[in-house]
Amino acid sequence: MNQSPGSRFGSAVVTLPSATQIQITRVFDAPAEIVFKAWTTPELVRRWWGSPENPLTVCDIDLRVGGNWRYAMVMGDAELGWHGTYQAIDAPLRLVSTEVFEGFPNGEAVNTLTLDEADGTTTLTVVVQHQTMANRDGHIDSGMEAGMQTTLDRLDILTVHKHAAAGCAIEGEPPCPT
């Protein structure tokens, strides 16, 4: 049975399965197709990635193997940017890409997103494979978990409303179409 929007807020689980990996797991009350679309469509990513206080200023996605992506936001006086290249795409179940935080350009990681759907509920798992334990620990120590919880909560609202194609609203955005 589907939950109401927000009933899973703060429920992402972060584990460290190896000395160089971070694993993030979160359940969404929406089909994998909707979660994948929200994860890979620039107009939708802009609605959930980040926070209302620090929205994306850049959201470029060239969704094809070998295609690039880049997100950027302004925090204070600084632009923070992330970019990568898609390595594998099996829509709507799996997406593999590199990720570089532009403030730490030598710390490229490989992210593997998997979406496992059962009865309209989708478990999202992201495994971040860092090159070194120091890079993994720096990622964890950056405070990424709090921001990630907020971001995935915003994705939850978008997907639970099942208005991904119409651009359903989230906090700070126009209301969903009726």
C-alpha cells in the first residue's frame, strides 16, 4: 500500500560496505519508471536536487552512454559543481556514471544507481565507488548525509504524487496540476 507523501522522510540509509564504498538506500512509493524519469530529466531534477535555499543553477543531462551531466548551485559566494559521464544505462532499472565534485577534481567516483520495483514501491540503491578510503571518508565527512536526506525527501514528494511528467510541485515550487 502506498504511503502518503512525507511518510518516509529522513529514511535513507547510508552504509559503508567496503573501505572505498558508500551505499545509499531509500524506498519510494512510486514505480521505478517514475523514479528513473525524475532522476534523469533536467526539468524534474531541478525540482528536487538540492534545497529551496540553494536551487540548481545548472542542470545539464545528456542521457546516453558517453553523455555528460553537470549540476551546479550557488552557496554563499561560491558555485559548487558536480559533473560526470554516463557509462551504462538500463532504463528504468540501472544507471552508472562517474561523478566529480569540482571542488575536489582528483576525487572521481563511480555511482551505480539501481531501482528495484515490487508492487509499485521502488527501492533505490546508489553505490558510490571511490578510488581511495580517504576520498570516501572525505565524502562522508563533508556532511553529505543531511543534504542527501533533504534531497531524497524532495524526490519522494515528486514521485509519490506521480506527476513527474507534469512536473509536480515540491516545497517552494508552483502547485501540481489538478
